[in-house]
Amino acid sequence: MAKQYETVIGLEVHVELATKTKIFCSCSTAFGGAPNTHTCPVCTGMPGSLPVLNKQVVEYAMAVGLATNCKIHQYSKFDRKNYFYPDNPQNYQISQLYLPICYEGGVEIDTPAGKKVIGIHEIHMEEDAGKLIHDEWEDCSLVDYNRSGVPLIEIVSEPDMRNADEVIAYLDKLRLIIQYLGASDCKLQEGSMRADVNLSVREVGAEKFGTRTEMKNLNSFKAVARAIEGERARQIELLEEGKQVIQETRRWDDNKEYSYAMRSKEDAQDYRYFPDPDLVPIIISDEWIQAVRDRQPELRTEKLERYKKEFDIPDYDARIITGSKKLADLFEETTAICKKPKKVANWILGETLRLLKEKDMEPEELRFSAENLAKLINLTDAGTINGSVAKEVFEVLFGEDIDPEQYVEEKGLKTVNDEGALRTVIKDVLANNPQSVSDYKGGKAKALGFLVGQTMKAMKGKADPGSVNRILKELLDEA
């Protein structure tokens, strides 16, 4: 009988924090910028320069720790992790090995088998390295230190995940918690959230873990899922052939859907960690923890519960809306203005998501205001414009955040409510389409739809479809 294997997965998630300045200096953390322009003697590792800790980094780390049910080390220190690489200007990275700021937490995820808690071993603060750019034309590598010293937290999970679905659920939960806290935008494509996957396989029922590998270079949830499937298959194949899995760091190539070895896996002693002599320990008082706790916003789980009670919208709608902090804020702000939660939800789930998909945009890139969306909903509700005109106006609103009331007035898009004028147009439509009139009388229901379309065309889309239907039926029954 073929052996059955179980996958054991733990993650190291690096999150770039949303501070305006770096962790140990006042250089900008803005994404982009010409190479080596967001730098100073501290973040380029110049001799004699001294780091000064950014308080906001500590507060963001604590906020994430509290939101993921961690304990806080009230006496916390920084350590030097020594390694030599061109993108590491000091030849060491300032990190936390011995006393990380947060420890022993966990988040709950939904799995097909029910709810499951994924343990968090620790969360520590550290600085990011620079970035190497490989120039194939010149056959050399260039280094950009703009990212050097950008503050990170590393969230180290316990090896509690067993498949790609659990990993994606865990990453998604972390991403939403951190975005709701405002601690990071968690854009995988810009590298502000990166996941390294530690994976091993063992026979089902075995107590001992197998030999694990660590996979790097994963910059999308899809790449994470593919890397897990690929590495699982590779390790099982090795074991089936009687070979050993080597503990090493591997790089995932998402285009080739294959991972290749980078280096044999180092242990902590290889980095010769020691406490950083230039940074004093961080003493965190009960009052400071409480102050951070008091500022914690409502997270997604609490929002979901409140939406169901307060707004009476379907569970599906609430889940989609709260799946993005930007959409949740837009929903709440618009509802506060127009007091029509179901209609606001429909506009977000319908036209907003359609245009986001069409334009390949993220919700965070939305530029229109809640005030203008509320105005559009009120115009439609009052019958000032009809549904199809509302969609046209929304397309302009989506791109340019125009004032819908002003736009409708200027473009003459108000619904024509003059019944006399509408009757005259409908009579002309009936006179010009005798075949459709006779089809309708012969029982062909589709003919009515055609006549409605012709009337709307003649009215340049500015008639109320309900009135058009009613008058058409009345005149057809008289004819």
C-alpha cells in the first residue's frame, strides 16, 4: 500500500511598516524614488553613525501583537545578526533574537473542517536590507540602499498549517488585521508583505517532523500556493526514491513553477548574534500597552457581527465589503450620509467591483468620495435619474470624483417626468413599428422589450422605465 504523507508548514511573514521614516534614522520610507536618494550615514552603515529607535515602530509592533493575541515582552532588546552581503551595508542586520517584542499568540482561521488556531511563536522588529539590481547588459550588480533601514516586523508562526488553503487563510487573516490597524498596506507586489515558507513532509501518523526547507521569493498568494504544492511533491518524490531531503533555503521561480537551492540553511549560531551595543533596551510600561490597546480599531471579525445587526445586509455582502478596509470605510461613510445601507452595498458589490476588475485596480486605489456616492444614490432613489443614467454617471465619478448633482444638471441627464411629452414619443414609436405592435398582440412578449428600447432611445435614456412600460401597455391595449 502506498505511503500517505502529511505536509507540515510554518511561515515567516515580513511586513514593512507604514511609518513615514525609517526604523533608526529620519530618511523617508516612500516606495520608489531614484536609487540611493532616501539614505543617510545611519542607513548606509557609515562608521561612527548611531541608530535612534523610531517610537512608531514599537507601537505598530505592539498593535499587531495585541490584535494577534500575543503577550508583550515588557523588557525587549535589539540584537545584531552578522552576515556579509552587498545589500547589507553594516555587515549586520539589527533584529531581535533573544527578547522579541511579542510572543505566544495565535489567530483563528476558517477551514473546511471548521475553525483552527494557527499559533504565533513570536513577532520581532528589524530593519530591511537594501536591494540588489542585476544588470544583464553590463554583467554586474548594482545596489540601491533606499530600502535599507525600512522598518519591518517578522511574524513567525508555529508549524501548525497542513496545506496551501490553510496557509492562504492565515496570510489573508494577517493581511486584514494589519491593514485594519493601519500598520502596513501589505502590498505583496511592492514587497511590503513577504512570506517565507518552511515546509517538510512526514508519513501520516509520524510523531517527528521531517527535514524542512525554506522557500523565498514569494510575492503573491498564488505563488505561495504553487510553491507549497511544488515543494511538497519534490520532497515526497525524494523520500519515495529513498533519498534524503536536505535542509536548505530554496528560491521559488513562479514562471517555471520550480524551486532551486540557494544555500544550505544556517542556524542561529552562524549569525553570531549579540545584543546591539548602540541601542538601549525598550522598557514597555503597563500604561503604554493600555494606551496602544485603547487605540485599537474595530477589526474585521467585530465589523462582520456589527454589520449584520446594524445594517441588516446579507452575510455574503458583509464578507466582501469587510474583506477590504477601504471598501468597509467607503460603505460606512456613505451609509452615514444617505442612510441606505442595502443600496450602498449594491453599488459597492456591483459597479465598484466591476470597474475595479476591469481596470485591474485594488480597492485601496479608489479615489471617489463617500459624499459623491451618497449623492448619486439619492438622485437615483428620488427618480431624478434612472438606473442606466446612474451607471453612466458612476463611470465618470469612479474616474474623476465629480459632483453627481452638478454633472446631471450640466449634462441635462434628469429623467423626463412630463407624461404628455412621453405619450407623444411613445405614439410615434408605435406608429413607426407596426410589425412589433402586431407581434405583441400576437402574444410575443419580446416585442414589448423592443418597443421599450426604442422609446428609451428616442428619449436619449432620460425616461423613467416604469412609466414607459405602463404607458406602452396602456396604448397597446387600446390599439
